[in-house]
Amino acid sequence: MKQLLNIGIKIIGIICLIATIIIAIIAYTYKIEVLPTYLAIIFCGILFESYRISKESKSILYVLLCAYFISLIVFFPNEGKGVYHFEEKIKRLPYVLCFSYLIILIASHKKRIIPRLTEGVTLLLSVSFIYWLLSKQLLNFETWYSSIITIVTLLFSLISIINGLFLVKLSKLNRLILSIWSTIIVFVIGVDNFIDLMNYGSFNHHGFSDTFKMAIQYFLFGMSSIYLVQNFFLLLLLVPSKEDKDDILFYENIRDHYGRYSESQVKRLFSIFALYIALYSFI
């Protein structure tokens, strides 16, 4: 079995090598930018965090090889379209590669990627989310959607504060609620950060200091994108699927949520201190 696996990896490697040579020749001939600078930096951040998670360069290489092989699907001809635009497909390749890599990495390193949570972390996330909503002018009752956001935020923030200040038993349901709330916060702020990064524009229109700051931000986003996608799936799988008749993935995801949440309670003094700093900064 191991020998067959090694043969399969070698075959995939050869196919990927041939495809890379062909793509490089065509891209050089027609002056096609295969990998935008910002995406290259993001992918470097993804690889760096991947190695930090896995600690095995061989494992990361296998994930990258499989992701690249799968991303070659972009070169398949589209049904019903007579004109084959090779240039457009080359430009799509790195985006599909990034997405495929993240999916395979998360699937193969699931237990290592899902971060542990505590009451203190959820409390700090709730406070930071309130500040974020205030900066976006969404914490108000002026419109129906801002009213919903405000009510939900204040309700779950109150739950996290109560858990932080009082010795509330961290039952499975309690841990599930706090975990889902933490996941929503991290995902929403992460998406907002991604949108802000995409609005930066080209590196060519900035000075060295601004370019360096942008590069750092893209790299850090690459590192955090692994957890962003992981949080997306943690939220997505909360919705039962019609294809999954026994709801296996749904219940497994529920266990992942409350299982990653620590049962040890944060000290009340730490919660009071965190709230004091937050209120002092606001005032």
C-alpha cells in the first residue's frame, strides 16, 4: 500500500512539473503575470503558519503537491464555450491553488488548527467586537439590520461577561454558545480585514515604508487566513445538510465547538481588570 502511495505521489509530481513548465513557457511568451505580488506574500504567510502548525516540512510539501494538482482543474475546458482563454485560466490558477491548499491543510490538520478557547478569550473578543462595531457605526438602533446586530452583540456579550464575572458552570451548552459566539467574532473581523487589504491597491503606487507595512499585513493575513477558513467551516457545518442524512458532520462539528472550549474558569479579578481597561479606554 505504501509503495502504491509513493508511486501515485511520483506520478502527480511529474504531472505537476510538466504543467508548470508549460505554464511558465506560455506566461513568459505572452507576458502574463501568473502570481500577483500581494497573493505571493499571502501564500508565504500561509506556508509559514502551516509549518508552525505541522512542524513537518514533508507533510506540508504533500499538501502543496495535492493542492497544485487539484488546482490544475482550472485548465479543463468549459462546456458550451467555444473559445478557450488560456490566459484567464492561468490567472485563476494561484487563487484556486490557495483555496485548495487551505481546504486540504484544514482537513488533514484539523485537531492542530482548531484553537483552544477560554472564558477570558471570549470576554476580550466580545469587548473588541463592540469597539469594532462602534468604529463601523453599527452599534445603534437606527436601522433594522443595525438593531439586530446591536441586540445580538449586547446579548452574547452579556453572556460572556456573566461567565467571566461569576462562577457559572461551563456545561456543554454553555461552552457551545461561547464557542460559536467567539467563532462569529473572529470570522467577521477577519473578513473585514481581508476587504480592507484588497482595497490597498498596487504596491507600485506606494513608497518604501508603506509598501513594507502592506507586505507585513498581507503576510500576517496569510497566517491568519488558515484560521479564518477554519472558522468559516465551523460556522457552515452548524447548518444540517440534506445530503448528510444522519447529521454526522453536524454533530461532529458541535463536539468540536464545545470540545475546544476549556472547562477551567477564568479568575474574576482578571475579568474585572479587562472590563475596567475596556471602559477606561472608551471613556
